[in-house]
Amino acid sequence: MRSEIVSVGGAEEQSREQPTPSSSLLTPHSPLLIWQFAAACVLLPVLEKDGKDKGMAQSTRDRLYATLDDRWKALLASIDGLSDEQMQTPGVVGEWSVKDVLAHLTTWEEEGVHHLPTVAAGKKPPTYASRYGSLDDFNALKYAENAKRSLPEVMTRLHDVHAQVLAYLDTVPDELLPSKERFRNRLKWDTYSHYAMHAKHIQEWRERS
């Protein structure tokens, strides 16, 4: 939150509209001024600290949301103007097409929605090695599943799951959002760092094509 500061000009304008109190009524030792000064000494440090604390927490959240939004828009910009045929042409990342890459990104956002609450609770999700053999095995499994989806379905899921991520983040306490936290590290790799990595792949593929 930003504090509004009354300008000196505004204060002077007000002083012209209202009579100035007589010096005999308000002296430096007036009980009213002494009380106001004492109240200010007590309240201002509390208000300033409260404002700084809230500002820092809000700033962390704002920066995170801005990063997510910027990286997401960059991802969407990387596919802008591609035809349905181009979206399904292999060769973007290995044999993967743009459609495959987008489905892959959705898979990992789904994993985030599923596992981030576990991380937020201070627990560790099961490893992919223990469940699937390796990360590569997990990605191969999901690639086979997503290959059966149509392009419209992949695009719908891309936006729907992303909206789920954002809705979930609105419920996450501020203290989990700083970059040093395990929660933020998991979020980063499931979302905005992942977007940037594959947006770059798509852009490089477009330049080669």
C-alpha cells in the first residue's frame, strides 16, 4: 500500500480557509499539543513497522505474480501465429512438436497443483525415481498419454490448469513465497522457469524453420 502525503501547498491552502488558532490557546506547552506529540511518539513507530511488514510481504507476492505473468505471456507469444499444422510438426525438442511441448508444460503444472500443498505442509512428495524409475520415464509416460489428445484439448488444458495454479497460489501464505523457500523452488521449476525454457526452444525452432 502506498501512503498519500499532503502537499505543503495543500496545507497552506487549508490555512487560508480556516482561522489560525491564537498563540494564547496553543502554546508549545499546551496540554493538547503535549498529548498529540505523545500519541504520535507511541503510534508512528507501530504504524511504520506494520506498513513495512505488509509492504514487504505484498511486494514478494507482487513480484512473483509479475514473473509468472511475464513468463506466461512470453510462452504464448512464442506460439502466436502458428498454424495447426505447424503446432503438430515434430522437431521442436527432439521429436516433440509444439503441441507436445505445451502438453508437457501442462503436465508439470498439474504436478505442481498436486504436490505443492505437500511441500507447503513441510513434507516431501515421493520421488519420481521411486514411483516411475526416473524423471525421463515419467516424462515419456505422460508424453504417450498426451499424444492421444487433440490440439484443441491440449490448448484448453493448457489454460485451465494454469488457472488452477494461480487460484491455488492465492491461498498460499506469504511466508512460503520468498525465493529461499523450498515451496518457491518447487513452484519455479513447475511453472515460470519451465515456461521460459520451452518458450526459448519454440522460438529457436521457429527461427530454424
